[in-house]
Amino acid sequence: MKKSNIFAYIELTKLVDELKSSSEAGKLKQKLKSQSAYFNIIEPRYFSEGLVGEWESILSVIKQKGAKTNEEGKVVSNAVSNTIDQLSDKECEVLVDKIRVVYDQVRKEFQ
């Protein structure tokens, strides 16, 4: 079985480290939004076969609401930011827990 790509490991490490510093209620949503680029750059293809589905599941949740557009049809908020805006604090916590689980599994592949 192939290991996850080192890029996924490094970028997930950065993401999880940033999310650790914002476990206070209400700040997690803002931290997720500020780190939203990671959900666009860490692609499922960077993961081992066993983890592709789990990362895709996280991406489907984090992008489920789609992009927000204005009256003229111009995008004013990308799918990740728009979805995070609509998540409750509890949903943000669940999402972060899922990210940590995937990160732990990727980290084990490199140990």
C-alpha cells in the first residue's frame, strides 16, 4: 500500500497546528475560515488509498453549500468560506475532529 504524499503530511501538520490554537468557542469558525486555502490545495490524490475517501468526505462537508454569489452572479465567497459561515460551532468542532483523525493516520504512515 502506498503512503500518503509528504506534501499532504506537511500541509495537514500546518493546518492542525493552526486549529489547535483556536479551541475556544466561537474562534474555531474564524480559524477554519482563515485556513480555508488548505481545503483547496490538499487534494485527495495526495493520500494513500485508505485515506482518500476520508479526505473526500471532509471536502464534501466543507464545500457542501457551494460558492455564494451576488445579484449579478459574481462569486463573493468561495464554497469553503460560504459553507464554514453556515456551520454551527458544534459542526465546526466535529469537522476539526475529523481532520485530526485523518492527520493522525497520515502521521502514522510516516513513522
